[in-house]
Amino acid sequence: MATNENQVERDLIAKLGDLKYTPRPDIRDRAALEANFREKFQQLNRVKLTDEEFARLLEEIVTPDVFTSAQTLRTRNSFIREDGIPLNYTLVNIDDWCKNSFEVVNQLRINTDYSHHRFDVVLLINGVPVVQIELKTLGINPRRAIEQIVEYKNDPGNGFTRTLLCFMQVFVVSNRDSTYYFANNNARHFSFNADERFLPIYQFAAPDNTKVSALDEFADAFLPKCTLGQMISRYMVLVASEQKLLMMRPYQIYAVKNIVKCIEENSGNGYIWHTTGSGKTLTSFKASTLLKANPAIEKCLFVVDRKDLDRQTREEFNRFQEGCVESNTNTGELVRRLLSDNAADKVIVCTIQKLGLALDENSRRNKSREKRGLATYVDQLEALRDKRIVFIFDECHRSQFGETHQTIKEFFPKAQLFGFTGTPIFEANASAKQISGETQTLKTTLDLFQQSLHEYTITHAIEDRNVLRFHVDYFKPDGKHPPKPGETLAKRAIVEAILAKHDAATGGRKFNAIFATASINDAIEYHRLFEDIQAEKQQADANFVPLNIVAVFSPPSDVSADVRQLQEDLPTELEDNQQEPEAKKAALTSIIARYNARFGTNHHIEEFDLYYQDVQQRIKDQQWPDADLRKANSGAAQHKIDITVVVDMLLTGFDSKYLNTLYVDKNLKYHGLIQAFSRTNRVLNDTKPFGHILDFRGQQDAVDAAIALFSGAKAEAARKIWLVDKAPAVIEELRKARIGLQTFLQAHGLSDKPEEIIQLKGDEARIGFVEAFKKVQKLQIQLDQYTDLTPEQERSIQTILPPDEFHAFRGQYLETAKRLRDERASAGNRADEAKNDEIEQLDFEFVLFASATIDYDYIMKLIADFSTKKPGTARMTREQLVSLIASDAKFIDDREDITEYVMSLKAGEGLDERAIRAGYQQFKAVKAARELTELAARQGLPAADLQGFVDDVLERRIFDGEQLTELLAPLELGWKARTQKELALMSELMPLLKRRAGGREIAGLQAYED
């Protein structure tokens, strides 16, 4: 370990000593760790175990299942002693975590059969290891440090599955100046996904949301003994339905603390301003579950404004804790649960409509009960009038909130009301309809809730990278001037503009878009125009690939109760549907019929809610590769939605990481504008650098006003935080990154050409190229998605890095990255110092180099086009095809085979796509057989025997050492010569097996890697 890492470690241990942790330099191995745990366990549970009992206890509690371990840590458990008497025990003092012993261990080495890892710093609570702190040198990418922890945990037989380390709850990674933490989890929640994201990772923050980055400050804020105990016991959530550990973010913790404090002190109402997408449901769930234990509170009601949210919220609550809330099928059921003494009925999720009906003496249901001589709901609830009831409102500014707010205050004088909002109402954006329903009153959030309990604005979220910044393109029909505010453009011109810009805006259709229109008639007209104009383009150009356009707006006239509830929060649609309802119904019926034909579904207007849900799911399905969706539903003509035309729907509350663009042809302002924009800015990875807005109404003043109102900071500072740099600034950054790449190559004696990269000598030089070109690639991705580039700017970008040269550099990057990746993999678990630390820390970010549209099927079509067309007339030349394959990360392991196959074909040979596919499979089979035959010849083995051995390994995905012995037996070698032969064979066979396994693990192969 480098000296500076040693110093960071010593300083941390000294700081933990100041925080009253007991240093344990004597605990350096598994035996000492278990002996210490035994001592602490016996003290806590006032028992003395025999050696046999302790061994059996360890056997019972140690498990590779992280979720089970987390439950065991937090609950009372039972153990049968040798005399048959059960011992009810806990691993820690779960009643008062502050009263546990807190110790710090460093340089703990855990050796198991296949794993030999050393852990920098481990924190023990009552002898149980619960926090691992991994220390790094300055400048190391935290993401790579996280990858290493994931790799350690994935080692076969690692200490996390075989020892007390299974109780690890939190990992901390720090290079002294930057500190991150994240929860332990089972493998399916503890790996980098297909988009190379590992979520969630946290930086701690103060109550005002300023970051706590330095390790020393983090220790003061997060690691004091009682604080750490609370973080683990109160602010981690065990999601039973997913068997997953979830940590609350700092702003969620502060909100919960302040709500609980406000209730304990009975100090009035309050609101939480947490921006859209910040996890309000988890915050409210934790607040309500902590209130369950408060005997002074009679009931806690979590109130939502629509039936679909009622269902979603109950499912979310029950996801966090199974069975914690039940459904309320009707108002009568809600009243029954309010009056129930059952513990399961203390926390209730309900809609604002049901609550309003129960409390309204003049409601139809109450009048009906009165006529039948039954006690009205109001009469029944009279028993609760003087009780302390807590109401938590999911979104405190919906259309019906004001009336119900007043009713609750009058009926329950001792109630406390708490509201969540992502867009508070200030005087500037207050309206009678939005707030109180009283035409003479304009009320703000502060008027209604008395005090702000915590704020986490979109400004904070953008700075934290919890949501993305926005790129707003104010469309200029003449290329220079946007329309005047309120001015509308011709719809055909808007459709033409969207079709021209969509591929750029959505990263080559990797993402999808919503198109917000001003009325139902506009939505109908736009849907028709898209169909007509795209049909014209297809006739004019056979290669034009049309966008899949759908539309959703609420149906008029006879609708279900579910749809009526949806419409209550869709004011424009509700009003529109009063005019010419039959024409709108016919149009929506036609739109759904087209949807059915395109996607192989069977929806109809009478069950509109099912159609609406299917559209939402299909927007989210953008994340899956086309090939997977085709396999799942081979009968459908299409599977993905490119643009969804809407009026009010989907502009609030809908989230999808693969939605990145909003087209706007309606007037938006204040909270409506922020809510609509926020559909686009969910974080994915660097292929989605921002949420993209293309505005056709010239609404820059409205955007500036909304930013100023909701930023929680000075407007000018907020604009810089909310909005991405304009194109000229990014082009200048690209120029500098390109010069940096050029300077790097010249420093290594190379000209500035892609083909020179292969001449780089040594890993240090190759790593330097990877880092230098990655900067260029990220900026190019960002500019590729700008839709407001002028022709001059586009030429400037191409001058900095011409497209052919750019593709060639991408190919060289992937080739170099693959070489370094394979070298890192082969270093594997070597305990010697031969590992290259720089390669260990390198983050390749292959996701930056994978196109959404270029997949195996696409390549096969291009090859078929090359084969069937006369030389010079195909869409791509042989060289362009090879360059395209080489520059896409999806083909990093197959590029050699595909390239060789393309080079073997003749232009204009006339092979169709089916023949091309069959030919490629035959080509691979012949090549694989030849490769194995040549290997067998080099090793002096019969080719058929080696082929049978390899086929068996790949079929079973198990490497059997005994079968290897049988394979070598005919050579009749002595033990020493046989060992040498085995190692020589495996050095060639291992990369072949791993390549043919296609990334799937082969059990038993690890021993030869070591």
C-alpha cells in the first residue's frame, strides 16, 4: 500500500478513537474476529456457550444471503442449546443501538478456500462487522473502487459469504477528499447493470444539502456511534419483496427527523419541498412507520389524489414492508379501518376523494345512509374527533386539496397535516383553483402548512446528479428567431421539424419522447399528420424508417370510475371533452385501432385505462434491446414507442430513464412547466447527458420565470445549474479535448492518426490514450444530441474530428480497451505485486461506445445489402462496414469474426439476408473447429478428444479436473511433465473457453486463473 494510503488510514483510526471507538489492533484474522464476537455475544445475552454450541451458532447465522443476514442483525432470534432449552438472543442491542460496543479493526485479512482479501478498515458493532471502509489514493475514480468491491464479493467462496462479514451493511469508499457510501446487497442488486450503472451511491450532506465530502468531516457527521446505529437501524429499509437493502438519502433522513420531531413536540403542521423524482414515497413510508410506534398518535393517513396512485403507493409501502397497509375498496372500508384498533390499521393509504366523501355530510353516500336509518360516516367518525391523527399528503397542491384541507382541520381539530410537494405554490404562481377552491382566496404552501420542514430543490438534485440538467432548444422557424410568446406555428412545419431532429435528440432512437399539445383536437391532428407525412417520406425514400407515434388523451362521455378519477386532474382534457365528444371518441377509437395493429394488442376505448397502462409500459420498454422484445412478442410488427402525443397525461408523475425528450406546442408556466420538463431528466449514464426540450412556442421568459421561482437560489446562478452550456462552449471543450489527444500522441512520438495507436508502447501509454479519447467521446455524445446546431457549428465539429477519423479512433479505443480489460482479468486474484494499479483503477465505460440502433440484426442487413447490390451502389462500402463494426462496443468480442467474414464476401454476390446469416454461422463453426484442431496439434492431443472435452465443459458450464486428467492420460506423462503439460494446455484453453462461454461463468475455472 502506498505511504499516503497508510497515512489516510492512520488518520481515520485516530479520528474514530476521538469518536470513542475502541481500536482493536489485535484483530487481524478470522479467528480473532470470531473470538471477539463470541465474547461480545455472551456478554449481551448473559450466556456462556460451549465450543460446540458456538460453532453451531456460527453455522446457523453465517449465510451468503445478505437480506437474511440483515434481518438476523435487526431481530430477536432463537437458538437451541445442547440441553434442548432455546436461547432467545440478539446479535446487538436492538432496543438501544447506542449501548452497543463500537470497535475499529484495520488490515483484517480473511482467507477462505478461494479468496484471500485484506480489508483496510472495518467497524464492529458488538463484535459484528457492519461497515467496511475502502481507502484509495487521491485521484482514483470512486466508481472503479466500487467495481473492485463488487469483484471481491463475487469471488467464489469469498469472506462475505463464509464468515461474519456476511453481516456487512454499509461500504464506504474514500480517497480522503471524496467520500461515498452504499448499501450491501445480494448479487442481483450488487452489480453494474447493462448500462454500466451501480445504484444507488451516496455522498453524505448537511441539513442545508451542502456535501460532506472529506473523510474527516464524513466521520464526524456519519460515524459517531449513535448516528451510525441510527443509520443502520432506522434509516436503512429492508425491501422484502425484492430481498434488497435500501439506504435513505440524507435529505430524506432530515425530512423524516423533522416530521417526527414536529409530531413529538406537537408543534403544528409543515411541508416538505422535495423535487420531483427524489423519492417522496420512501420518505413518507419511513415517517409513517416510525409514527406507528408512537402511542400518542391514533392514526396516520397517507393521502394520494388518484386511484392509480392509491394502488401504486400501497404497492410501494408493501414493497418496503410486506402487509404494512391494506387496500380500501370503498369509503365504507376506509371508515371501518379508521375506527379499527387493529395494529395493521394504524397506517392507512387512501385517496383524497374517499376521505372527502367520508367527511362530507352532504355526500351522496352519507345522505343514502341517513335515509336508510344508518349512522352516517360523519357520525361514526365522531369518536375520532378529539384524537391525534396525522395526515401526510403525497402532493399537497392537487385540484381537490384545498376543500379537503379545510374539512379535515374543522373535523379533526387535533390533527397534524404534512404535505410533500416538488413545486410549492408561492404568491407568484398561486391561483384559487389550484389551492383552495374559494374564488376570493389565493393561498400559498406556507399559508396552508405553517412552516417548511425541509427543502431539497431541483437545483440541489442537479448538483447531486440525482437528476439531469436541461437543454432547451427554442425552435427558430427562420433559423434566427423563435416565435413570439403565444404565437403558434403551422402544425405541418412542426411535424417536419420533429422528424428532422428526433434522431439527434434521442441519441439515434436510444431514447424516446413525449409531445405536449395544447388540446385534444391538436393531439388528434398531430397524430394524423405524423402518419401522413411519414407515409409520404417512405414513398420518396425506401430507406426512410418511420417513427412509431401513439397518442393518449382521456376519452369523453361514458367512462369508468378509474378514468373519471384520472380526468379530475386533467383540466384541459376535461374541458375539451365537453365539445364534440362523439368526434373525439371516434378519433381515439381510430388511434387505439392503429396502436393494436402496430403492436399486436387488443385494446378498446371502453377499457381505456388498460390502453393507457400499456402505453406507459411500452415507453419504459425502450430500455430493452429490439432483439429481446422481438423474442418476447414475435407476432407484433413493432415493439417500441418513439413519440407519445399527449395533452395533460404523462406530464406529471410519470418516470422513465429512457425518456429524454419533450416536444412542446402548448403554453406552460411555473409548476406545470417544471413538472413537464422533469419527465426528461431521470439519470441513466453518460449516454444521456441532459433532458432535452424542443419548444415551438418561444417560451424562454416562462422558463426563466419558473427557474427563478423554483430554484431556491438566485435566478442567474440557478440558470447555470439547471441548463447545459450552449453549443459554442461545448464545441470549444471538444476542440481542447481533441488538442489534448493530439498532444498526447505527439508526446509518444506518433502522428495524429488513428492507425498509429497500435504503435503505443506499454500499458501506461495505452491507459493515457483511453483516458484522452474518452473525454472526446463524451463531448461528442453531448453535441450529437444538440438539436439547435447551426450549419456553421456542424461544420466546425466535423473539422475538429471528421466522422471517418472519429469512427477509426473509436475502433482503436475499443481494441486498446479490450486488451487492457483482458490483461486486468488475467491478473485476476494474483496476490503478487505484478498487478498494474493504473489498470486496476481504469474505468472503460464501454456503454459510451454502443449504438442503440446498431445491433446484430442491423449488421446482418447491411452485409446483405453489400452482397446484393452492385459494387459502388450499396449503402456502405466494405471498409465502412468494417469501421462501423470496429467502433461499436457491442461487438467487442465478435468484431474479429464478423470482420473476417465481411472481408471474405464479394460485393454484388447476391446473397440475401437469410443466406448471409447462415453463412456467418457456418463461417464461425469452421473457424472454431480449425482453431481447436490447431490447438490440439500443438499440444499433441487427438482433435476429436479435445473437441468432446470442450463441448462438455461449455454444455455443463462446469470445468471438471478429473476429465482433464482423462484427456491427458493417453500421453502417459510423469507427474511433473503432466503438470507442465496441463498448465501449457490451460494457458491456451482458458481464453478460448471464456470467449465461447459468452460471458457466462464456468464453475471450477477460477482455480486455473489463480
